[in-house]
Amino acid sequence: MLFIVEPAFKGDIFSPFLGFIFYCSPIFRWFCPRVLEFFCILLIFFIFIKFLLLSFLFSSYNLVKLIEKQSTSLKMSSNSFTNFKLATELSAWSKLQKIYESQGKTLSVKQEFQKDAKRFEKLNKTFTNYDGSKILFDFSKNLVNDEIIGALIELAKEANVTGLRDAMFKGEHINSTEDRAVYHVALRNRANKPMYVDGVNVAPEVDSVLQHMKEFSEQVRSGAWKGYTGKKITDVVNIGIGGSDLGPVMVTEALKHYAGVLDVHFVSNIDGTHIAETLKVVDPETTLFLIASKTFTTAETITNANTAKNWFLAKTGNEPSHIAKHFAALSTNETEVAKFGIDTKNMFGFDSWVGGRYSVWSAIGLSVALYIGYDNFEAFLKGAEAVDNHFTQTPLEDNIPLLGGLLSVWYNNFFGAQTHLVAPFDQYLHRFPAYLQQLSMESNGKSVTRGNVFTDYSTGSILFGEPATNAQHSFFQLVHQGTKLIPSDFLLAAQSHNPIENKLHQKMLASNFFAQAEALMVGKDEEEVKAEGATGGLVPHKVFSGNRPTTSILAQKITPATLGALIAYYEHVTFTEGAIWNINSFDQWGVELGKSLAKVIGKELDNSSDISTHDASTNGLINQFKEWM
């Protein structure tokens, strides 16, 4: 029996005592075999129960941890910032629907001006920038009245737009699907106030990158930085895609008046024509290439970068050491940057909380700083910072970006407007609509809410635009007399950078800016058309319905600070839309499927055999391409 008892007690506190009894008391064992047997069975039972208890406790601990993990995941994937899944659940939404049916859809802006002499005074808002310059936002030609504005603000309150806004400015992970902060606002924190992500103040890091950009840009612009032959840099080629291209392209074009000694070029398209045509006009001895890719693995960007590197090496005697003087990286992947041949001292990083379409404020803006000078780049940041301050500190009734976003929701969801026109009356801003297309449509082109349900309402307006007055002679016909309601933003600077012919051009430009907004509002009825001499069947063709909404944005001048403010305005308009719709405006899963399929097809194009792995159309197109290539 001892061989059973001994192991059972091994390691137990009672082992020495009981061992003494069993080894030194044979009389006790001889007279009490049944008692001993019972005790042993009881002991074994106790050990078994102890084992079960420990197993249960261990399993329970793991279960609790699993539940905690799942709970955290669920909290992240659902919505920790709002308590609704669909905007249509909100009482303010229902209220607005009733207002639309009772008065909104028949509201006449022309009549509203007649009823309220102070309408313009009440519905225009003036933003004062950090440098004292001003931008006037005229919302008075929109299809709203006091009751509608009040109901829209109720909607913003009920949707907790300010709560989500404050969470963003606190560095919380409001990008729920990627579990990231959304903190591009920290990039323009020129007050250097503490701004935290995951308990870490990111302000010093941001400032450090900016100081690095300042030092580098000043070296290149001054000529202190020289190419491998000792010549000054004359040209900068930025190679990127998406936000790494659209932002810098737009800003450098918009601020061309402030350009200095360098010419900048941008390559984004994987079409070989884009890089080939750019390389035709630059000199390898005097060209600096900026490779803009956070991961340094973006297929299009790295392909173009390698083409540029191969061209450079072929032109410079295939000496890899020369690369360090002519290539810099806007990236965080030090290993790949070094492998490419770029000196990691010439690497400018940015964090995961910087989204691509919001990255022009980061190291991605290095091409801008090189082009217009760091001081102007900083003014650009400060202009955006001033709008951030306005957006976070101004009451909702006077909050300019919030009002812009609410008007967009009003037209999109109650009037059924599917598009939004942005027409800058400024040639320097000719790429501004293209930039806003990514900002708006990549942000809010979503059909699933933060509550993980599909929306039962429209999201994401189709944004388009071209510089006026040229646009007036193309698609403005649709805006004036088409069957679709197209809310429009018109932008103008009162002061031109080029006041030629005694300001004749600027006066003509301004007259069109004012006239187009007025014409869209007042229209022209049959009586007016007939009074002008039209008769018969021609009359209806010359009738303008009017009552088409516009927002007029009048700046004093397009300076770096003004441009920064305008971009930040549209960022926060986009934010407000997304908050109302309860969608995550900061991921972009929609771009992934096509990219992943392209990788598969790319490998299939490397051989000459026919393809049959796709649908009939795709197979046919691929095979025909192979035959003709």
C-alpha cells in the first residue's frame, strides 16, 4: 500500500509525518488495514479534487482573458464614440425629414432674402487666420432657414460630432477598423502643446521631423547641398502615389507664386510615360529624387523609384555611392531605404496615425518646403492650425467647417443630391478639386457604419470641379439647367498675385464669381425670357429654375496660410459628414481588392500562355493584351 501512498503525498506538507507513521508503526498498519485503506482512498480523492480545482481555475483565467480580449476587440470594431448604429435612428434625423417634407423641398432662397433683410448678415461667417488675414464663408444662398439650421445643429449634437472631434484631438483610436489614432492635426501643432497618442507626447517627434525638413530644405535651396559632381541641385522629382502625390502637387501649384530656385516634378502613374517624360527634362548631376512611401514597399512607387535609380546609375557611371547625394526617402522603413542605397540620414519619417490623404502636413510635404521655402511651409501649417483651433473652440452655431459638413448632409440625404461641385476662381488652384476628390471620396465612400451595419442612407458625395471661368463653358450648363441638384462651392481671392492690365482680369474673374452664384439662386422665369424677346418654343429653353444652392468662399489672398486654412476647412467638413453618417472616415479598404488582384494578374503577364483562371471577360482581355503586347 505504501507504494500508492508515498507518491500521493510526495511534495505535500504532511509527507514526513505520515511517512514516519507508516515506516515506524507496523502494529498500527497490522491492526488498521481497513482504516488505512480508507484514508488512502480519501487522500487520492482529495488530490483528484485539488487537480480538478486547479484545472478549473486555470481554465477560468484563460476564459476571462479571452472574454476581455474579445470584448476589447468588439468595442474597437463597433463604436466606442457613439451610441447609435445608423444615423436614421436619431430623432433629429426624423425631425429633419419632416421639415424637408413640409418646407425644405419647396423653400425658395430668393423669397427667404425678401422675408429677412438680415439673412446675409446671419448666414455669413468670417474666419480670421493666425496672421490676421480673413476668409468669408457665405452660406446665405443655401436652401436653409433658421429652423433648418437649428435642426441640423441638433443632429450634430445627437450624433455626438463634438465628442468624436475631441477624441480625435486627444489622439484616441477613432480609426476603429485599423485600431489607430487619427492625428494629422498634431502635424500642424506649431504651438507645440502636448499631444498624446497611447500615452506618448508626439509633439517633440513632430517638431524634430520639421526641424530636419527645415535644415535639409535650406541646405538644398541655398546650394550648400551639392550633387556628386559638385553642382547645385536645380530640380526635385517627387515619386509617390495617392496622398503622397496629390497633396504636394496641389500645394506646389497653388503656391507657385512663392516658388524659389528649384523646379519640382511629380511622378505617380505606373504608366512608364510619366517617369520617362520626367527624366527627359532633368539632369542627373543636378536632380534630387524624393521617394515617398511610408513602408517603402508600395508597388507603383518603388517600381518608378527603381526606374529612376537605374536611369541615374546608367548616366553616372554605375557608381552606387552617388545615390546618397541624389535620393532621399519619405519613409519609416529604414532597412528597405538603406537597401535601396539612400543614406538613412536623408530619411524623413511619419507615424502610422498619419493617413495618406492627410499627409501633406508631414514629411510628405518636403517637396513643398523645398519649393516654397520652409518659412512659407510653416505658415501653411499655421493656417491649418488656426482652423483646427476654430473647429475645436467655436460654438456649433458659428462653427464654419461644421456648418459646411451639415449642409452637405442636408443635400445628400434629404434632397438626394449625389454630387458636389468645387469651382475655384483661381488658376493657381486648378488641382484643388482633384485633391479634394481623394479627401472626400476616399474618406466617406463607405457603406458600413461604425456599428458594423450597412447604411440605409446615402454617404459620400461625388466631388468634382475645375477652375472657373473655364468650367462655366463646359459643365456649368448641367449645374444651371440640368435635372440634378448640384450644391456648389465657389472660391475666389480678392487680391490677385498677378494684377495685370490694371486689374482688368481680376475684375472680370470676380464679376463671374458673383454672377454665377446669383444666377444659380435667382434663375429666370418665362416672363423675363419673353421680356428679352424670346417667343414660341424657344422660351422654355431659356428658362432657368434657379434656387440652386451655392456657398461662396472669398479670401483676401491665396497665401500659404490661406491655403492651409482652406484645406483644413474641407478636412473638417469631411470629418463632420462622416461623424453624422457614423462611418469610419479614416480607412480605405475599398482600394485593396483591385490591388491584390493586380498582383496575381501581374505574375500571369510574365508568361505567354493563355489565361483561363478568371471570368470570361478578364481572361479574354488578358489574352488579347498578351497577343498585342
